[in-house]
Amino acid sequence: MPTCGAPIPAVHPTVPPRVEYTLTEAGHGLRATVDRTWDWTYRYFRHIESARGRFEA
């Protein structure tokens, strides 16, 4: 993800290493899309699992 310019990594020199990410303006622009995708997945989770079961059978 950092290569797309959405999050900005902040690496902390600790053991073990720790990295925190902050969203850029571009990252915030994706927020509504990600939220809608999450909502859709949550709403249709049972349907998705059922379809996977039929596909894998």
C-alpha cells in the first residue's frame, strides 16, 4: 500500500520494529469506497459463504 501513496509509513526504531501509518489525502479519498465495500460484505456475508460452499463442493 505505501507505494500507491495512500498511507504514509512512520518507522520507529524499536525491537521489534514498529510501523504506524497515516492516511494521505488520497487515502482519505478511498475511505467512503472502503466503508461501502465493508458494509456490502457484512450485509451479504452469509450469501458469500453459501456461494463459496457451492463452488468448492
